[in-house]
Amino acid sequence: MPEHILLRHRDIPDLHQLEVYLQHGGYEAFKKAVTTMTPQQVIDEVRNSGLRGRGGAGFPTGVKWGFLTKAFPRYVVANSDESEPGTFKDRELLERNPHQFFEGLMIAAYAAQANLAYNYMRGEFWNIALRLDAALDELRARGFLGQNLFGAAYSLDIHNHLGAGAYICGEESALLESIEGKLGQPRLKPPFPADKGLYNKPTVVNNTETLANVPFIIAKGAAEYRKFGTEKSPGVKVFCLSGNVNRPGNYELELGKFTLRQLIDDFGGGAPGGKKVKAILMSGASSNVLMGTDDVLDAPMDYETIQAKGAALGSASVIVVDESVDMAWLTLKTTRFFKHESCGKCTPCREGTYWMLNLLERLNKNDAVKADVDLLNTVAAQIQNKCLCPLGEFAIAPVLTSLKQFRADFDAHTKDAAKKPAPAARPAPARPAPAKAAEPAPAGD
Amino acid sequence: MLRIPYCVAYGIREINVLAEKYRLEIDKILAKYPPEHKRSAVMPLLYLAQTEYGCLTQTAMAEVGDLCGLSATQVAGVVGFYTLYHDHPAGRRYVQICTDLPCALRGADKFADDLCQKLGVKLGGTTKDGAFTVEAVMCLAGCAKAPMFQVQDADGLHYHESESAEKPMTVEQAVSILEGYQKK
């Protein structure tokens, strides 16, 4: 790609400074929106651009904005909670190109006719928040935030709000609860935030990267934006490449114009030691696991194609897993994450992740039998479709798809496996099975 | 400017060290949220209290509750829910190593074990001199620069990442980073 649209700081040094951002057309789109467009025109433009949410769900952004019910005040909240394992794109945007994100947030606020917007960042972004607080002060001083902006009748202020280490707050209703000073637990939907969101008022919640797309769309028009990507998946996307690759990092690519193989091999330099790609997690730890087959690797990366392959493009956090990795270990890792991050509100998720972790820990110590692998499958299947928010589904996605496609990896750890157990982190117990009556099972961590 | 005593300004009757010491900061925090939704300020106020008290003691939680209209129990609920709030004393700093999947695929588990060995602690434990509590934590959005860790202290949170995939951080480098903190 010749020039970046989102990661513009890679083309323009010091873009995080307001002065530099202004020299490169900064806040022109916001000014254009406020002084020459109605909120509805802004919503229509974004809807026509075909921009879809970049946080995971992939919902059309303009459509979401159009759902706001006719009540005031309204709020716009940026979801900068970025906690999905394998995702680190919003962090780069907030650190290096924050003004483009703020401009997108401001345009979204104007479109929603909100006079107050919040940027919810995960607590670990502490140092970024310090810089962004200063940036907001600068914007207030320069008249980009405040009363009667650009002489129009529109007023806006933005505040940063730091979370404190809870993955669940990336779920939009949990995020709103968290801003309200409550535990970050998801709400029952409906009502959706567009109807009853922050402080029970109509609210738009958008991901950081989604918002960073908006200034381009308003400045150059939906048609120009649609020149990137495909008909159904227009635009550009930041792909976070991590795991077993030589050059992990963020890569901004047009949607649907590159295959997974190109991302992993051409941009990422392939797996270390020339190993084969065994599996791919397309949207972080919450993905359905895809096998590293030619069919998958040669698939163009857009929302529809990845969906057809059995996963979701989601946040495009591509974790590459090479052939040396044991999938029983991998699911232990993802399950430990979701067990830790389950907010405890819904029983199937709270209890189910606990028991899945128990089984997987036993399995990884080579202390399980084949029936335990079936039990793992059963426990996971019982969480499905029974939780208020997607975390339950996220927790079981890698487990169920790994069991389906890499069952041998799990069976190899069982005592009654046909073959000798695969080499594992810990040696198998010396004594045969029946003698293990009162062996204390140490908790994982 | 007329200074109303903090107890009148915030409607607090008892002694509140936070309100006395951090009037300016507290006003700034409360101004971020609609006045009828003071409760929203609980998270930033807890960070402030944690800085002042080292950890969130009963007193700290009660003071925060007074400032944002919550009971001490409600504040304790919030503290218990989020991992970056600590309700018991630990080392002067937390060393939080990411051992989640993307980092683990790049050797973060071994890195964590080796670093613990160097520091003479077990994961979750505190060094003998009380300087560091070492923990394994969930993803910190630094996956491209694994292994990596953050240090949480009174000044906030600080990321320490590998230079690149080709040059992963060594345990020796991590130790020297931590030694830098002790000189502060």
C-alpha cells in the first residue's frame, strides 16, 4: 500500500503532535462536518462508505449511528479497551496517531448530536492516557473542543476514562456500566445502547480503529473510501500479526486484497525456522481455530470469505500457530484467559470456564482419560448460547474447534491413549493409574 | 477565590485525607462526569487513593466512597472486580509479565520462570526486600514485542517490551530494567 490511511504516522513523522496533524489537513473533516453538513448527512456518508465496526462484531457503523432513539442528551463512547489476546492495533493508533482517532470521535459525536464523549481505555494504557489528557487540553485551548465550535451552534467535550484491567469491559454494555462506576458486567439486551446506553441515554459505542476511519470518509467522501477493499468489505483494516512469525506487528491492508499466506509469509516473514503453519486464530484468543490448509491460507481476508471458512475476521488479530504447538496446550492458554476474565454474572460461563480449565489442566499434566476429552467437549457445548454476552461463546470457540480438528493432540495426553503419550511439559506419573487416590491436585496459578 | 472547606464542598462530615490533600485533582476528576452521576468518578478516585495509600485500605475505600456517593461496600465491590486495584499490601512495585497465548508462543512462560528464578521468587510472590511482587498477567496488547511486562508503581504503569521479534528481551535485560527502578 503506497500511503497509510490509518497508520499515517508511519508516513508522517511526529503526527501525534497537534501542530503536525493540523499541517496535514487535521480537523478539516470535523470542521467540514460541523460547518457544512447536517448530522444526518454525516450518518449517510458513513453508511454509504460501508465502514464496518473494527472491534470485532463488524456491524455497519453508519447503520449503528442511525439507530439512536430521539432522546437527549446523547453520548458517544470510544471503545479503546483493547484486551483481546493478539490485538494491539488501537494501542498503536492511540500512541502514534491519536488526533485522527479524536477527530473521528468528534465527527461521530456531531453525527449523534452528543455534547459529551468518553474515550474508555484499558487501565494498562496509563501513560497513553496522560498524553491524551494533555492532547485534549490542547484541543480545548485551540478551540476544537468547547462551546460553539467553528461559530456553529454545536458544543462538544471529550474525557478519557481509564479501566482497571477487565477484558469484559470491551463488551459495550459492560463498558458503559464501568463508566457509570459499577462492576463491568454486561447488561441484558435489548434495550441496546442506541436506546438506553450511558446513564440510560441513547449512546453510540465505537471501536478506536473504526473511528480513525471516519475523518477520511468525511474529508474525501464515501465513494473515495470505497475504492479500497471489496464491494462488501470496503476500506482498509489494521491486521495485528502475532505468534509464530518472524515479523509480528501491525499491517494496514485493504480488505479482501490479500490472502492469509501473503500476510504471514510476505509481510510476516513466515514462521520461524521455516516451520509449517498448523493453525490460525483470526481474531485473537476468541476465534474459531482455522487449520493451516491451502484452502484457508489462500483465502482473501475480508469479512465474508473468512466467515465462509468457519471463523470471523473480527478485530483481525491474527495469531499464527506453527506445527510444533500442541493444541491441548493452546486451549489451556485461551481457557485460562477466559476463566480469569469471566465476569461471573452468567452461571454457564462462570462455572463452565472453571470446569474447562480444570479438565485442560489435568489433561496437560497427562493425568486424564479419554472420557475427559469428551467431557471437555460436553462442558463447552453446554456454555453455548446460554450467556448474556459473547464472552461465553468466545471461551468455547477455540476449544470446540480445536477438539474437532486436532482431536489427536488431546487424546495423546490421555492415559488410555492408543499410542504413547506425546512429550509434554511434565513427565507422566510413574505409577499406573489405579494408585492415584489422594494425590493433591495443585492449582494452576 | 473563596475556598469552601472540603467537608462542605463535598458534603463530608468526617476527616478525609484524600479530600484534604488532593482537592485540585478530585475537582478535576468530578468535573469529567455529569454532576448527577458522581458515582462514575469511583475508578479514577481509586487510582488516586491507591497512589496515596500504596494499596486500597478500608480507610481509602471509605474516603473514595464519601467523595462519589457510594458506601464502602460498594467501593470494595469495584475494587474486587478489577485487577489493577490492590486491597492488600504487596511489594512496592508489581512486575506483571504477560504469559497469554501470543506471548507464550514466543517463550513468555520460560521468560517468566527464568526472571522469577533470577529474582528469587515464585510467580505471585514478593522479593525478600519487598521491592517487587511478580505476577503472570493476561494480555497487555504488546504481542508483537514479546516477551514483555509492565511495572505498576505509585507513578502509574510502565511498559517494557522487546525491541523486536529478532531481538527478544533477555532475562538479564529485564533484571537491569528492574534495578533501574530500585535506584529511583
